[in-house]
Amino acid sequence: MLLAFADESPLAHALAREMDCELAFVETHRFPDGEIKLRLPPTLPPRVVVLRGLQQPNDRLVQLLLAGRTARELGARHLTLASPYLAYMRQDMAFQPGEAVSQRIVVGFLGSLFDRVITIDPHLHRIASLDEVMPGAQGAALTAAPLLGAWIASQWPADSLPLLVGPDEEADQWVRAAGERTGLKGLVCRKTRRGDRDVTVELPAQDITGRDVVIIDDVASTGNTIVQAAAALRERGVASIDVAVVHALFGGDAIERLMQAGVRHVWSTDAVPHSSNVVTVAPLLARAIADCD
Ligand code: R5P
């Protein structure tokens, strides 16, 4: 059985179709003081997959605590969490003495609730796999970059493909993965982050005048990384700028600021529900769920 939440209903239906399994929704209620109440189907089969992305993570972590423990009480013996977007991954070390290493703590917490955690393009910068921070549970980190690569390549004639631009060194992996089967070529910028909303992006010395470019990244949150990359690209005289991200968090007026920065289209996967979704991750998730079974 796939257990999902109403605000992720399109992906839930697509995933249940791919898995060819029963789909049930968790009923949620928020009390006036902010507490959350959940209601699951009263009887569960032995194998249950819970679909919950961790955008707006704080409430959802509590939902997973309640849902995971309750699912076991209701009969689930083997519990998989399919979390297309895993939050708290960027704080992967104590950058200042005394800071909580949120990645280790949050992933460890999920591993204590679920037997398996499957996610897409988590921010694994300083560790090689989820298992390193999830003792006792099985982790699978998938990538949706090839799906974005295929989408991007389908938007241009094969003899005039755009140039992929990774806005920072970490984006090199998505540039490469998107280019693997499509022949898309790319370059990677250098990013300096001074604060949550204060970043600068420097392009490498390479003539890109007149090129169509697509900025590709794992996640866009404030959108500032992309805005700065777009500004640098405009200065170099590119012909067009489009954006492709796996996780379209896009808080506040991020999309408007991207458009003002000269971005033409924003494309994303449905790992996070957003108006820019053009590519579904349902088959990718379903295959991973079946592979681990
Ligand atoms: C960081 O390493 C990520 O890959 C993204 O570049 C970053 O999280 C984007 O954040 P924002 O949209 O707030 O600049």
C-alpha cells in the first residue's frame, strides 16, 4: 500500500499507478495551538510505502514521526519512506563550533522510523551515501538529472543544443548526469555564499556569446543563486537563459525575480509540487521501490 498526503496527490496517484498498488491518504487535522493529528487507514498490510517530501520540513518531520509509529501499530512490518525531497541536508557539518549537524540528526531520525528511505538528489556533499548517516536502515539516493537532461534536449533541435550551466562546483554532478545520454555539454561556475540570501556567482573564462543556456541545479530556494548566475550570463551576451531544477522550492517572490533577471522558462521535476513541474519522478521512484523489494 502507498500512503500519501492530500497536498502531494498528483505524484501519489502517478506513483501508485506505476507501483500498481493500493493508494490511501492520511487524514490530517491541525489544532488551534498548532499540534497535528493524523488518521491512517485502521488496518495496514505488512508492506507500506509512505510518500512525503520534506519541503516545509518542520511540520512534516512531526507527521512522519506520528505516521511511522502509527503504521507499525496498525500492522505494517516493513516501512519505506519515499521522500522525493529530503530537507536539512545542507547543514552537513558544524561550520561553527556548537552547531547541530542537522543532516546526521534528521536522517538518523528517519532511519529510526523507517526500514528504507528513498530520496532524489539529496545534498550529499561531504558524505558518499545516505547509509553513512542512517545506521540500521537502508538508504537510496536517486538522481533526476538525466530526466531533466532529456527534457532540455527535447526543447531544441539536435544540432543546436543549449549549453548547461551549473551555478556552483557541486552542480557539476547534475551537469554531467544531464549530459550523459543527451550530448548536452556544460560548464560550472564558482559560487561564494556569504549568507542565506547573499551569494555571488562567477563564470569561467569561456566565450559563450550568442549561446542558448540552461542553468541546472538540484534545488532552488530563494532563487538568488540562479538570479546571480543569470546576471553573469547576461553580461556575457548569451542568447537565452532557461532554468531546470530538480527541487522547485522557490520561496516568496523567487519566480518573479528570476523572470526579472532575464530567465525565460523555469522547468522542474514534480519531486516538489510547483507550477514549473514538467517532468515526473514517479517511474524513477517506483523502480527504486521495486528494486529494493
Ligand atoms: C546549494 O549548494 C544548492 O545546490 C543550491 O544552489 C542552493 O541551495 C540554492 O539556494 P538559493 O536558491 O536560496 O540560492
